[in-house]
Amino acid sequence: MNSIISSIDPIAFRLGPLEVAWYGIIIVTGMFAAVWLSMKESGRRGIEEDFIVDMAFWIIPAGIIGARLYYVLFELQTYLADPIRIFYFWEGGLAIYGGLILGFITLYWYANKRNVPLWLLVDILAPHVMLAQAIGRWGNFINQEAHGTEVTRQFLERLQLPDFIINQMNIDGSYYHPTFLYESVWNLIGFAILMTLRAKTKLFRRGEVFFSYLIWYGFGRFFIEGLRTDSLYIGGGLRGSQVLSLVLFVVGIGLIIYRRLYVYPTPPYYTVGIEPEKIFEEKRRKYEKSKK
């Protein structure tokens, strides 16, 4: 049985000369799940579901481009030697932090363009993005990438992992930490926690679901990144993702404290959705009408 499942073909199927990779299918599956769940949640919070679909046409390409550019910039010399490989997304090489950065910038622009509250919008998206990340990590599993340092098979067996994972972690005769799995499980737990707590009526204020995502993901990624063998480094030999994870963790905590103590008026609770904007707009219309 082990010989049958010891190596997973990264190509899911072929249509003539066209090869469709598992990596792409898994990434698209995660994106679809995030968009669909965000559509349903946006409707509950007073934002039209179609807005999420329209936004996805901007955010998803921006996220992919940002993730690829981030990775390419850290491996610039390699890609300058063979520039066409910059477009080989199916080989892997998507850095999630690059996707989050450019995706957030695009989201900021689009939310202002459509006059939708930014912090409410990112609160809607954050848990679902975490789910998409959890799903997407299995693309790394198929490609046998984003793994950790070398371990023994006995170590992996002690983790009670199924054979198909253990065997796929056998790369060129050595076994490695399945860091893809660590991060996937960490994100799934974070997704479940945020989805549960987000539904409580007087817990999260607007923006705090997103900040909690930054805290949870940053904390877990900091430690998981320390196990990886393919980290992207910045000056001084520091792992770029660890530095950014620490920054996001601190920023997330700091913004929650700052907005709770010093922002006036206090941001509304997440569960009221877009109702405060509707009330304000109604008062504005009545005021303008009374002046005529």
C-alpha cells in the first residue's frame, strides 16, 4: 500500500497538452470557499452579496500577483536568470504575506470606491481568508514544498499521521516536518474560534475580528516559520515571515487596545453590521430635507 501512495502526482489531469495541477485546483477551492462564505455573511450584515462577487474580481488577482511578486523579489537573482518562470504559478512560489499586503491595499481602494465600511468588510472576510489559507496549504503538500527540517519516520508516526502524509513527506529519501499541516491545522482552529466568537452580539467591535486574525495567524506562523527550510530572508539573516508575523501580532493587539481606549466615538459592534451607516444616512437625508 505504501508503494502505491508514496508519491502523489502533482498533475491532477491532462487535457491534450494542457496539464492541470493539484496546486491550482486546491488554491481555487480555497478562494471559492472564502468568497461563498463571505457572500453569505455580508448579506447578514447588510452588504449586498453581489458586492463580494464584484470585489473578488479585483482582490483575487491582486492577491495572486502580490503573493508572486513578494516571492520573486526575495528570489530575484534566480528569476532574472530565467524570467519566464515568474509566470509558472503551478510550480509554487506564492508568499501569502505578499498576497495579504496587496490584497488589503486593493480592498482599501475598492471599499472607498463603493462607500463600504473598510473595517466591517475585513471583519467579514478575515475568518474566511484563514479557511482559504488552511485549504491552500495542501497545495504545498502535493508539491512537497514549504516543509520543515529533517525528522525521522518514527517522529511522524508518533504524531498519529496517516500514511499518505508520512509518505509524501519522504523527499529524496529523507522525512521532513509537515509544516504545511501544522499551519493548516492552526488556521482551521483559528477559523473555528473566530466564527464562533464573531456571532456573539457584544464581543467584537468593528475591526477586531480582523485584528484577531492578525494576532492568531501571526503568532502561529512565527513559530511554524522557524521550522521551515525554505524561508525568505532579509538583511542580517532574519526570516522575513517571522519578522512580519511578529509585527502583525503586536499591531493587532495594539490596535485593539488603542481603538477601545482612545477612538471616539467607540466603533460599533460587529454584529450590527452596516446599520450605523444606514441610520446616519437617514438622519442626513432628513436634515437636508428640513433645510429646503
